[in-house]
Amino acid sequence: MFIDSHCHLDFDVFDEQRDSLMLSCLENKVAGFLVPATTFVSWPKLATLIKRYPEWRAAYGLHPYFLAEASLDQIDFLAEQCDTPRVVAVGEIGLDCWPNAVDMRIQLDFFSRQLKIAKSLKLPVILHARKSYDLVFKCLRETGFNDGGVVHAFNGSIEQAKRFIDLGFVLGIGGTVTYPRAHKAHRVLASLSDKAFILETDSPDMPLHGFQGKNNTPLSIPLIAQCVAMIREESEEHIAVQTYDNLLRVFPRWNEDLL
């Protein structure tokens, strides 16, 4: 059984195919889905959908790239929103140094405030860290955050990977490793311990090699696992079991409502 640890299945692009996609995923051994929010206005839709799909888990947060649409008073509702069934993390939060991103001073303020809320709730976080690993790490240390989580779409160095792992994080491994020229990503993945990563798609984004220009879906997870197994010279079954165990360790509330 596989779990997609990062997929935006609440996005409108899935509205007409969500039910059929869920059936296809379950038929292909993709049996769990972590859906992180991106904007405040998306929270109600996600809250409704996780009631409809028992295989889903949610995270709530304000994504750094979309902070132009956000206001600080929205953070006041974050703790309450996270205190609902099937919520396993705060996210997607972090820092984004991509061109045209929101001013970094604003990003840092939102990120710090959300980290403090996650810390107060003892929830892990889902980190968005595009071209900002060192700055994100600095913020984690300054806020004293130590409840771990996942570094989404990790594409940094081995040294950066070790720093996050030492803080209790795992690395999100997705479509990047399916590209033949992603040599650095392959080297980092091959060097990681079994306990250091989980699988994700970032659907509908980050298509796999050979699927460029198409919307990504959680159906890609077995293909990512196959590629990971080849790079690490391990079996796909081992990858499935280990990444499942890693996810449950990092997100201990995953099965909380089932107990």
C-alpha cells in the first residue's frame, strides 16, 4: 500500500474526476492521501472534502507563494481549524524565493507565526522551501520548533538534507527523481537512510518524466516508488513498507480517528 503524502486534490481541476480518481487510486494500491491547504479561502472546501473521503488527511496553513491574498488575522483561525478530525499537520507553510514571490519580510512574519502555532499544538509541519533551505532551517531553529514534519519536494544537497533530518524531518520525494538528468537528486536519495523520506506527487503539479504537460495525480506514486527502488537498489515492496512506516511516525495523528 502506498500513501501520497502531498497532493492538492481539493483543487478545482479535480472537481469533475475526483470520485473516479479515488477509485482508480485504490485499485492501484494508493490508499492514503495527505492534502495540504494553500490559502485561507480553500480551507472550507478542504474541510468538506475530508469528510467525504475517509482515505484523506488534511493540513491547514497559508502557502508562502500566495500570501498576497492573505492577511495576518487569518492566522488567528489556524489553531481552531487544526483542531478538527483528520488534521495531521500545519501546512503548507514556509518560504519561497522564486521570482515574483511576496516580499521576504512578509513571508518570514507569516512563517514564524504559523510555526509557533504548530509548536503550541504539537503538530508537525509541511514545509515549502523553494530556494530557501538555509533560511527555513534558520527560522526553525530560532522558533525552537522541534515537532518535525516533511520538507516538501526536497531538492537540496546532502548536507542540507542531514540538517533537516537531524531536526526530526523527513524529505518528500516526488517526480523530480524520475528525470534522468536529476543527478544531484539521485545522489542524495541514494545516500539517505530508510527512515529519512516519504513519497509525494504534488498533484496536479510536478509531472513525472515522460508526462510533461499533463496534470499529475496520485496514480504516479507507484511509478515514483519504482524509480526510487531502482536508484536505491531496493525492492518496491520495501519502499512501500518503509515510506508508510515513516509517514506514520512523522504524522502520528494519521490513524487517530480510527482508534
